[in-house]
Amino acid sequence: MNSIKTLVQERSSYHAYWGLALGLLAGSFAAIFIKASLENGIPANVVAFGRMGLAAMLLTPVVFLRYREDLQRIHGRDLLLALFAGAWLALHFNLLIAALDHVSIMVNQVLVNSSPLWIGLLEVAFLKARFDRLVWYGLFVAIFGGIVIALSSGGASEDIQLLGVILALAGSMAGSVYLLIGRAVRRKLASIPYVWLVFSSGAFVGFIYLTISRTPITGYPAIGYFWLLMLTLIPQIIGHSMFNYVMAFLPATVVSISAQIVTVNASILAVFLFSELPSFPQIIGGAIIISGVILAIYGQNKR
């Protein structure tokens, strides 16, 4: 009996690593597809709304056919938290996509993947969490790397680069709030219905933003909508689903550290697809931030 149980666990872990690899590969294309959408005439707020709205539409039949009972069992407070998390996810996407208009894909991705640091600070501030000394070392190292990147631009584009860094950092912090809110809800609700609620709420908030800014949803080049669809299908649905799947089998530390590979993959793809060659200070700053994040995650796991 024990040997059968061990065999099942080994197969689950084996599948989880393949799932993690697929999730990392799919996530590596997020910034690429966003950049392609922007360069083909789709505004940033339409991209943010579209990736959540399309994902929610595609998941709706699955949710109502297989997870209707899960939705009926959710309590009012958890429902409100899930919807609130979706609002923060909408802010996260809008800020990060807007940042890609001002900074390279490498800089954007490095700052996106600094979210474990901001989650740690939020846990200390609001949940009274206590962390190992390595977590704080990692935080200071990552902040130093961010300063290196922020000061790495020169010439007439300096203000634009700095604006992009600020937008990306703000987007990463908004994403951290989204993750922190969603932790409690995810313990009580299956992954797919939770993701559907979050995407639906985020799309609703994004639609309000489009209405206020008077940004039309239609009328843009077809190629731009194609890249928006690719963004929805591959990074949004496949990547997001895979990360939720592997969290049931692999430690969160392994997943968090592995996510830093997305930065490297996206940066390499950007060199070949958009000729985005990062400056030497940006490479150094990015390496410093990644080192700080890994150090902080290791320290948190150690405690």
C-alpha cells in the first residue's frame, strides 16, 4: 500500500515539474504578446481589459458546467474578497502594460517578478508576520538593483524611462495586494472558479476605466487583436492554470524562484523579436534584483 502511494506521489511530482515548465514557457510570452499588441495599435487599457475579459468568457462554459456547486457554496465575504482581488489584478495589468510603453521588456519583467518582496512587506505591515534576516537582506539588495535600473537611462529619454520604472513597480505592488487578498479565498474555492471570478471582476473594472477614459474597444488593426488573443490563450489561461496546478504538488519557494526564469526567457525573446538590447547597467541591475528576490524567498522558506 505504501509503495503504491509513493508511486502516485512520484508521478504527481513528475507531472507537476512538466506543468511548471509549461507554465514558465507560456508566461515567458506575456510581455512579448503585450508588446506586439501595443505596437500594432491596441491601447494599453484595451489590452488589459481584453486579456481578462476574453479569459473570463472562455472559462464561463467550463465553470457553469463543472463548478456550479462550488460557486453556490461560496460565502458572501469570500465572494467580495475574490471580486476585490480582481480589481487589484486589473490595476496590476493596466500599470504593467502601460510601463511597456516606456521601458524594455527586460526591465519590465525584472520589476514584475519582484512581487515576493512586496508581499513580504505587506505581511509584516498588516499580518504582523516576522521574517528571517535573509528576507530583509534580499529586500535591500533588490531595492539597490531597482535604483541601478532607474538611474541607468540617459539622454532625452531619461524621464520616460523613469516613468516606466515607476509604473512597473506600482504594478508589481498592486499584483502583490491581489495575491495577498486571494490567499484566504483560494483555500476555500477551487482554482478555476476562483480565477473566473477574478478575471470577471477585473474585466468589469477595466471596462469602467475604458468608459471613463472614452477609449473605444473596436476599430484597431486585426493583427493587434490576434496578438491579444494569443496573450489570452497562452500566458493568461495556460500559464495561469499551470501555476495553480503545480502549487498543489511543489513548494511555493520552488515555484517562486523558478518564476525568475520568465525574466530571462522574455529578455532573450525581446532581443530577437524587437531588437531590445538592454544596457550593461540594466543587466547588472536586473541580476541584482533577481538575486535579492531569490535570497528573500530562501530566507522566508528557511524560517
